[in-house]
Amino acid sequence: TRQTGEHRVNATDGRAYMSVALEFLGPLAGAVIGKGGATLKGIEASSGCKLQLSQALAERYLPSGLPNAAFATSYRTVRVSHGRGDAAALVRACEELVRVLRAEARRKYGQAEGGVKMVVTNGAARMLTAEGGGGSPLQRIRAASGASIEMEPRGGETNDWRVVCLGSAAQALAAVGAITEATVGRETSRHQGFLAQWTFDTEYSD
């Protein structure tokens, strides 16, 4: 599946299944997997989430933000899911993934890719940009997280959108958390509460 913000209810206890997809440069996939799958399994164990990598997909030009990889020929996504609707667990897993991806980008290309890239469905993109009282959900998430957030069609054979969250690691991950909440149908009023209760403790030097 390519859906981000997938949402369904666990029949046993009513808790919501939630998932989010991150996009990254294909050549970095080995670091996410790790030797014998150790890195991927470690993130799953520490966060309580399930991680699933897509196959590599070709794109003639992928704006990576990295001069030495500006014309990367492939990208991949990693879907992070939690069977009991724990948004904080999703963000913990995303934080670990971003740490791994940035370290590998520095090793391969001399610098880390800026920001965090999410993949959202066309319907989620419309919801995020819908104007209402106090502006669109995306505008409110920008203000609450402090991140610069841009959206663009992903292209190819999909109607999905790429959401690029730029800023410090904490700002970008705060935006990812709030967008995750929004795209699984949570009330917009809960975004600020999510951001307030989650402490982003990172080791990045952004």
C-alpha cells in the first residue's frame, strides 16, 4: 500500500491502527535494514512499531537537496505502523529512522539531507490544505511545529503527494507527528496537545 495516514479500528479493543510513510533516497536503504536486518529490527523493538520497506522506484529527477546526489535514480519508502494507534510510538520510530538516514547520507554524500519527507494520499493532501476557521490544518501545523512544510505531487503512476518538513530535527519530527494525527482523522484541536505532550529529545546538531 502507498497510503499514509491509514486508519482502521482494532475489533478487539477499539484502538485505532495508524501508519505513516517516510520517503528517502534508494541508496540509503541498506543502512535502514542493517546487517542481517539488525537496524530495522532494533527500531521495531524499541518503538513497538512495524516497519516495512517498499521496493526501489525509479524517478528521473529526485530533488534530494544533496549536491552529490541531486540526480538520484531511485527512492524508497518505509511504512511505520502501530496496531494500537500510538502516535508517539510512530514518531519515536521516525526519529530513529531519521537519525540513521542522516548518518548514512553524511557518510555517503558528505552531508545529511535536509528535513523529513512524508508520503500522503491525494485525499489527505486535500484535507491538510482545506481552508477553515483559523486557516488550513497545514498552516496550523506549521505555526505549532515551527517547521517549514511544503507539498508537491509525487508524480509517476501515483496520485500521492510528497510532504517535505524542513527545520531542525525536532521541528521536522513535530510536524510529522501532527500530520500523522491529522491524516488518520483525528480532530485538528488535538494537534497542539500532541505537540505539547511529546518531548523531542534528539542528538542532531541542526
